[in-house]
Amino acid sequence: MKTWILIFLSLSLFSSTVFADELSEVDHFMKEKLSTVMKVLENKSLSKEQRDAAVLVQINAAFDFNKMAKLTLGRKYWPGLSTTEQTRFTSLFIQRMQASYLEKLDLYTDEQIAYNPPIRVNKNVHMLTELVSGDNHISMRYKLYKSKESGWRVYDIELEGVSIITTYRSQFYEVLDKGTINDLLNKLEQADGM
Amino acid sequence: MKTSRSYSANLFDKVVLGRPRLILFLILIAVSFLGTQAKKFKLDASADTLILEDDEDLQNTRTVVSRYGEQDFVVVTYHPKSDLFDKVTLEHIDNLQSDLAEIRSIERVTSLLDMPLLESPKIPIKQLATKVITLRSSEVDKKLARIEFKNSPIYHNLVVSPDLSTTAIQVVFPADTKGNDLLKRRIQFRKKEREGTLSPSEKIEYAGVRAALSQHNETMKQLRHENIAAIRAVMDRYRSDAELFLGGVSMVTDDLITFIKSDLKLFGIGVLFFLIITLKLIFKNLRWIVIPLSCCFLATLAMVGFLGFFGWEVTVISSNFISLQLIITMAITIHLIVRYLELAEANPKASNREIILETVASMFKPCLYAALTTIAGFASLVLSNILPVINFGWMMIAGISVSLLLTFLIFPIALSFFEKVEKQKSSHKVFPLTSILARFTEHRGPLIIVISIGALVFGLTGIMRLVVENSFIDYFKKSTEIYQGMKLIDQTLGGTTPLDVTIDFGEPKENKTDSVETAGSSDEADTFDEGDEFGDFDEFEEEGDADKYWFTSDKMARIKAINDYLDAIPETGKVLSLGTMLKVAEKLNDGKPLDNFKLALLYSELPADMRTLVLDPYVSVEHDQARFSIRVRDSEKTLKRDELLKKIRYDLINQFGFKEEHVHLTGMLVLYNNMLQSLFDSQIKTLGLAVAALIFMFLILFRSFKLSLIAITPNLLSIGIVLGVMGWAGIPLDMMTITIAAISVGIAVDDTIHYIHRFKHEFEVDRNYMAAMHRCHESIGQAMYYTSVTIIIGFSILCLSNFIPSIYFGLLTGLAMFIALIAAMTLLPQLIILIKPLGPEVELKQK
């Protein structure tokens, strides 16, 4: 009996240690990426192109855009697409996401990032941060999952509780519920503010 | 027949003329009792009386009202002598607002001073929760505020006029929860009643609910009347600084009742005065004034008592009812007078009582026939599906019966108290119209036919031009305050008549959720190997339905497009929707449209009280629905309500690609239009039925097909010309004027029956059509002539009313009366002479 208790305890300790390691891994990973981005933003000597290129390197490493593309269509629509459609959609979606992200950088003035300890949500980890400018605090939640190939990657961002993936999903579903995947692809190509 | 008549005549002689005082006493007791019920007599001009109870759009309107929280309100327009944004002006507005807010039973008063300003100076949306700048705020920049008011998609043309010279102050009444509850219960009971599933206990409860609702509506009407009087009293105190008007559905309803009531009082007296003068001029004897007016007074009082007793409310549609009863009673009385005088002259030796008895005996049959036929005509209204029209039908049936009964009792009794008239001066010698018409008919027969055909063509072409259109504003003369106020609101403050367009963006939510679950969770996830890939990310499945994600840019673009489409229609005034609110938000977003993410963010960040102000009235996320609140410019001359509604519906389906069942048009404009369309339809149908009923009655009365067809002709001519004149004169068919058709039938039938009935008698004398015609013109023709003159002159005073429908009623009744008289005394005899329906005549010489 005693042996069993010992085994159980050591297993629990082991698992919590594993979790603690993973949380600090995510904490470290995100802080590094975000602080690099902040440094790029604060460097006023860079041109817009140079800045965008430098930021893209960081976010490409941090974000799993392929995953995000799949999640926006969800199990309702993604599995139904042909491989060609999936590839075309993913590519258009990534372009859209990156463009949207870079566009937001123009709004940057003097904001600083305040970090809160990451938390585990099921198998994933959420990194909670706040964008602080004067009295203004904007909460940002980076949601990460552990990819088999490349480790921790961001699959969604929540700004003040609003999820980017769900926002896109609601819009894409609206098109797909009434039309076809080609309608959606055409809309994405037209870049009409989706 | 003769024995039975003489038996009933004897009975009448014994019972009525034998004990005139006792019978009169009994009548007075009965009428007095009914008189006490007259206190319960109600006039209802509320919006509810103008709409169809079974109308599906009514249910939809009630749903929209409760879903988006609409409340009853009136608007005070304020046009200051100095600049609107002057410190002193704003102080005056503030004082006016406080004074209005102090009135009992007013929930809130809002003015331009309370409007949140987002750009005076510019503030971020998130700060709206803690810091709302208004014209009252110390930090407000008035110069910017002026620009904001002028350019704001919300305030422009609603709170302020485009030229910033006038502002609107909204006075909101509390929601009538008690009334709404009672109404809901009544609807439920009524549904059960129609289905025949009402249990005995429910029947009692239903009666209780009806009584309670009626009582409640009465109280509310009184309260609203007091409110409006109090608002006007407050407005009067500010008239030295500015020009003020009052507008709004509640006010229109209240003013409508006030106008009808004041017309009933003022013109009731006027009509009475004119009747006295005309009776005096025609009959030159006091008794011929006292007796007819007593009959009219008692018959009307008794009928008003009946209305009170049965709880029948007089609505805008049946407001002409009292006048009609007056006409019918007066017609019967004049026929009796003329017959009495005729008999008195022909039988100088007979006693007063004998002559009275003979008058009653000889006139009862034609008067009864005329009454029965008119009843048949009005009974057709009972077949309509509009409650006020049905009630109007019943009222007329009861009214005509009361008039016939009372006149045939009061007239002989009253006359028995007087001495016999020895010799009555004939007034027609002054203007012998009947003799002229008799000679005209004799010598110009073919011309009469030609003129009649011409008149019929004129009538028919006029009927083709008839339109079912009218606006509340057209009910009032341009000089009235109500007209000017509504015109101002229409032209510069966004329009008067509310119209709601609601659009469903998808199927009802329950179905939608179901379909997502079926597609995603079970079948597909099992079928595809990749299903697992989504297993760790179920959060998106759960939160996808959250309200904030409803606001997609695609949806917003469609809402904005619909908003712009509705706004671009010339007849619409202010259009408020989520589209309007988005325009404001875009202004704050440097003029760029908001993307999905910003929309969701905006929704999340919007403070709760702002959400109730800018979102709740226009969006129901729960029902996947957006609402466009439109105010239509009632006074716009190009406005064709039915066409406008059809066009909006068509365009939303075909241009914007919505399914037919997803587009809903509701509100006052729709209900009012439905009412008018259905009134028009039912009038056309009931008019057809009325004509059929008349032919049937004529067949029974005259037992001759030929004679029945001849009899119907002047009636058709009368309806045709009256409606034709309306068509040519551009008088639209509305719920007031539409009853004119029924009235003209009633009047024309009277003349036709009396004339033909007498003609048959006179023809028996010498079997000569021409001679019979001359005798008829000089006898019954006189009665018809006097009746017409009395009524035409009596009602002509209505032309002085400020209420346009009263003017139309006065003029068109006169016209109907005139046409009926002329047709009955030219076309009718001409057709009889031509067709000879009573058999071959005997040449006078041979005789």
C-alpha cells in the first residue's frame, strides 16, 4: 500500500513538474518574442519596410498560421475542402492575417507590455499580457498549443476577450453557410475588409 | 291586405291616438332611460380602431414593439427667435424640458441638451462609460457641437432641423404594461373564441377582460388627453421666445377625438339652426319645426343610449352615424308632413285624428320598405371583416329601426295635440322645382337618358381615378396648429408616420444551432481522420455563438447598404438603424469601416447604458435580426403608401437577396395601409352585395323584375356620380369618405321607393304614365324635394369645419342627396314611362 502511495505521489509530482516546466517554457518563449517585437517597434531608425520585415520574422516563428487557418474553418468546413482548396485558403488567410497584424503596428505609440504568469487551459497554455499606455490597459491573451514538429506556437489571440479566430470564423461561416468555398476564396482575394 | 291594414290602422287608432298622453309618457320614460345610458357613449379614434384585429402584420408589429422596446411619445418642436445654440436659448430649452418633466405620468423628456456628443471634443469609445459630454457639460465645445449636430447621422434631421433652426424635444410616456397584458389576454381569448374552444368559465373571464380593457383604454385616453393638455399649457408659457408645435401619434389621436367631438357639438348646433331655418322657410309653421326636431332629438338620444347600453364605440368610421340618423329621421318626418298636408287639403271635412291616421296608414308601408331596403344596404357592411365597419353596419340597422318606430309614434301623437291645419301655403310655388322637373321629364325624355349615360360615364371614369390614399395631415386645414406642426416635423425633423423594416439574417437560432451540431460533432468528425485535430480547440465551437461575434463586417456592410437604400427613398424621412450607429463609429475610426475584430471589440467595450441606446433598438442578436426604424413623410405629395411598401419589400428581396420570409414590414404605416386596402376591397365587395340586396328587396316589394331593374338604375347613378366626383376631384378614399358610398345608397333608395310606391298608386287612378308622373311630382316629389333641401342646407354648414373629413361629408352628402333627388325625379320616371313596367296604359281620350 505504502509503495502505491509513493508511486502515486511521485507521479503527481512528476506531472506537476512537467506542467511547471511547460509553463515557464511558454513564458520564456513569449517574453522573448514579444520583447524582440517591442524593440523593433521602439527603434525609430527603421523604415516601415524594415520594421515590418523584422516583426514578420518574429511572428512567423511564434504563430502557427496554418493551424489558425484550419481553426477558422473548424471541423464543420475544413475537412470538406479538397487539398488544393485547403492550400489556397491557407495561403490567402496567412496573407490576410499578416497584413492585418502589420497594419495594427502603425497604431503603436508608447505602449509597454506587462506580463502575467501563463496559465494552463486543458492541454494548451494561455499567456496573459496587458498593453499599457498611460491609464489605459488593454488585456491580451496569447493562446498557445504544443506542436509536435515545432514546439509551442500561438494559435489565437484574444484582445479584451475578443478572439481573432472566432471573429474570422463567424465571418467565414456566414459566407459558407449560404455559399461555397469559392465565394469565400474570392472574397479573401478581393480583400474587402473581411 | 285592405282588411289587415284597416285592422292595424284601427288598432293604432285605438292604442296610440286613443291614449296619446299615456303613450307619449311611456316613450319619454323609455327614451329617458336610454338617455341615462347615453353617458356611457364612447368615441374612440385610437390607432387600434384603425387597424385590423386579425391582421398578421398587427401581431408582427406588436412583436417588434415588444422586442425592441418602443414607447409612446410626442414631440415638441422648438423654433427659437434667436440662435438655437445661444446660451439664453439653451437655458429656455432646459427650463421647458424641466417643466415638461414635471407633468404627471410622463416618464422622461429628452432634448438636444441630453444628446451624447462624441466629437465636441472627440473622445474614445471606451471613455463613454465614464465621461459623456453633452451640451450641459462644462468642457463642451459649442462650436464643435454645432458642427456635430449638423453632421451627425443620428441627430441631423431628427433632434435638430438640417438648418439648425429648430429642435425637437421628445416627451416619452410610460409603457402601458397593464393595457398590454389585458390586450394579450384578450387576443388569446379571441383566438379561442374563433376556434370554438372557449370554456364557460373562460367566457366569463373573457367578458371580464374585455370590460377591464375597455375601462382601462378609457382611463388611458383620458390620462393622455390630460397629458397633452398639460404639455400644451407648458408650451404656451414659452411662446414669447419661440414658435412651438406639438406632434406625434398620441397627439393626432387625441386631436382627432377633440376635432370630432367639437364638430359634433359646434356643427350639431349649426345643423340644428339651419334645419330650423329651412323647415320654417318651407312649411312656414311652428309645428312643422317642433315635431320634426322632437322626432330627430328623441330618436338620436334613444340611439346614443343604445350605443352606450351595448358598449358600441363610435370610431372615426362611424362618426357620421349621428348625422345619418338625423337625415333618415328627418326624411321620414317630412314625408309624413307632406302627406298630412296633402290629405288635409284633399279632405277638408275629415277630422284631425282621421287625417293623422290616414297619413300614418298610407305612409307606413313605403317608409317601412324604404327602411328595410336601407337596412339591407347597410347590412352588407356587417359582412366586412373590419370591426368598426361591422359595428357601423349594426349601428345603422338599429338606428334606422329606432327612427322608423319612434317617428311613427311621436309624429302622430305630437300632431294630435295640435289643431287640424286648414290650409297650408305651398312653398314650392316660390321655386317650383318638382313642376319644372316634371315638365322636363315629359318633354326632354331622350335628353335625360343621354345626360344619365354621360353622367354614368363621368362617374365610371372618375371611379377609375379613385385612389386609396390619405394621410393624417390631410385631415386638417392648413391654418390649424396640428397641420403646421405635422408639416414641420415632416419636412425638417424626420417625418411623422412610423414604419419598421426588420430583416432576419438566418433561420431561427434553434434550427441553426442544431444544424451546426449535426454537421460537426457526430458524423463528420467520425468520418474524417482529421477530426482529432480540432479536439483540443473546442473553445471555438462553444464561443462562436457569443453575441459579440454576430457583428461581422459583411453583415454590417449589408445593414449599411439597406440603411442607405431606405434613406435614399424620397418619401422616407429619418432612418435609424445599426447602419446609422456604424456611421458614427466609423467617424471615430477615422472614417474607415470597422473590420470584424474591431466590431467585436466595440461591442465588448460599449458600456451597458450606451448599448441600450445605440444597439438594443436596432439589433436582436438572439433573433439574428436587424431593425430599421423609419419615419415616413406623411405630407410628401408623391407618397403612395401601398406602392412604397411593395417597392421596399420587392427591392429587399430582389436587390439585396433576402428571402421573402426574412423581410418584415411593420408599424403604423403598414397597419394603416392594410386597413385602407381592406376597406377599399370590402367596400367594393359590400357595394356589390348592397346592390344585389337592393335588387332582391325591390323584387320582393314590387314583384316585377322590370321595375326592380328600373329602380336600381338611379341608385347606381347616385353611387357612380358621387364616387366619380371624388375620383375627378382627387378626393382620396379613406376610412371617412369611403362610407359616403353606403350613405348615397341609403339616400337614393329612400327616394326611389317612395316614388315608385306612389307611382303605382297614381297609375291605378287613370293608368296613364305621364299623368301619374305629374301627380307624383306634385305629391311625393314635394316630400323628396323638401327632405333634400332641408338636409343639403342643414349639412352645408359642415363646410366651415377645420376637419377636412367633415367638410367632405357635408359636401358629398349634399351631392348624394341632390343626385338622388334629380335621378328619382327625371331618370326614374323617364325609365318608367319608357319601359312601362306597370302594363299598358289607357289613352286619356278613350277614357
